[in-house]
Amino acid sequence: MSDSHEDSVVSTRCGYAALIGRPNVGKSTLLNYLLGQKVSITSRKPQTTRHRLIGIKTNENTQVLYVDTPGIHDGQKKAINRYMNQTAVSVLRDVDVVVWMTDRASWNEDDEKARDAMRELGCPLIIAVNKIDLLAGQDVLVKKLTELAENFPDAELVPISATTGENVSALEALVNAVMPPGPFLFPDDQITDRSVRFMVAETVREKIIRQLGEELPYAVTVQVDEFKDDGKTIHIDMTVYVERQGQKVILIGKSGQRLKRIGTDARTDIESLLSRKVMLNLWVKVKSGWSDDERALRSLGYRDE
């Protein structure tokens, strides 16, 4: 009996896979596709992801902890940008494999910065060339793959589309193959390490970025003040912080219409996340210069995990 029990312990594999790359390359979209459920917010705006988040994918005998990170980027030297770069790079120290996402054709300074971070790795590297569904022709992809193979001779290269799911199973097979033997770290029905409160706040932030990305891309953060369940309905009060009075005016909109629409869109998503009826109240406050103030960032939940 004891032998077969030991075999079953050893036969499971579990490890960490970091999703790394420049902002807006599709890391969160890929994570959501892998999990078959939305855990990471997405928008077309770079730097939508601000925090480290783990998506947990459990198959029969393998559990992969996908770490979604903020995009590694240059410029905009505010405290929040330093926090995001630090978060992304610090993840690389403790993972079993890195999935570096790059774009089908473009290459810029943020890619260079991500590449420099890759050079230091002591673990396997998989390079996922994303957005192949948008390619004009195969020759562009072949050129890109050839360049990457020359720069990273030891890496596995996988062209994918995180949006359509094309070739994602091939990527997943490569990740699963390098997971070390070990027990699962989370229950097999859990899909993220983040709390419900965190997910709810991120849902509201996503709606704001999607509706007001041009006007307020990075000046917004969201905090849950109250989360009460009366058995029938979940009552959630949240504060949206902006940096200036003018931003508050934009966010609330004429006769409060903009904020109302954001609240309605967010409530729909939150109800499907929690499978419950939700009463959502949003308030907007000005907290001047929060994104460049280390103390303000910590008080708003930007902490090194």
C-alpha cells in the first residue's frame, strides 16, 4: 500500500511559469485563455496590469501557477512605474520556466528591456510570438522566428494567438513538460491566488480604462471600502481615486452618466464572477499625486508580494 501512495505523491508536478513581456503584448489575454475564465483584466491600453497575479491551471497530474506580471517598460519614471518594473523582474528569480511574450513583428525599447531581463535567467525560456492571427504573411513570422532563434539558441519558440487560442495548447504542453515533481500547492478547483475583493476592484478599473483610456489612462486606482453579504445580495462600496479635480469631473461625466455606465458594466461582470446579485456603489475622490508617492501606493495596496 505505502509504495503506491508514494508513487501518487511523486507523480504530480507543480511549478511556476512567469508570463513576461512589454506592456500590451497580450499576457493577460493569454492567461485568461489558458484558464478558460477571466482572472486578469485586459484593455488595449499598455500597463493595464499593475500587480502580480497568479492564475492556477490544474490538469490531471500537473498544476501550473502562471504568474501574470506588469509589462516591463522604459520611461515614465513615477513611483508606480518603478513598482511595476520591480514586480515584473522580481518574479523571474523564483520560477521554473519563463514564457516571454513578444509581438508578431514589432520590436521596441520595451522589448529590449525585457530581453535584458531574460539574459540573466537560470531556468528554461519559452518565447511565445503572439498575435499571429493579425499577420499579413508567413514570411514576416519566419523572419521574426529566425532572429529570435539566433538571439536565443536555447529557447523554445512558439507562434501563438492568445485571442483565438491558435497553438496555445502547444505552448501549454511545453510549460507542463518542465514542471518539477511535487505536490499541488492549491486546491484543484482554485483559479487564482487573489482575493474576491481584489478581483472586484480590478473589474471596476478595467471598465474605467476601457471607457476613458484616452483621458485617464494611469491616473486611476480603485479601493474596496465595504463588502457585505446579506445572504441574498452582495453590497459593495468602492472608492475610485484620481489625481486631479478635472479627472474627477471627466470620470463622473455629465449628470453622473459616465460613472453610472461604468458601474453598470462592472456590476454585470462582478455578478457573473460571484454568481450572485450585486449592489454596487462607486464614489470618486481626488488623492493628489498618488501614483508618484511610495506611501500612498502602499496604502492603496501596491505592495511587494
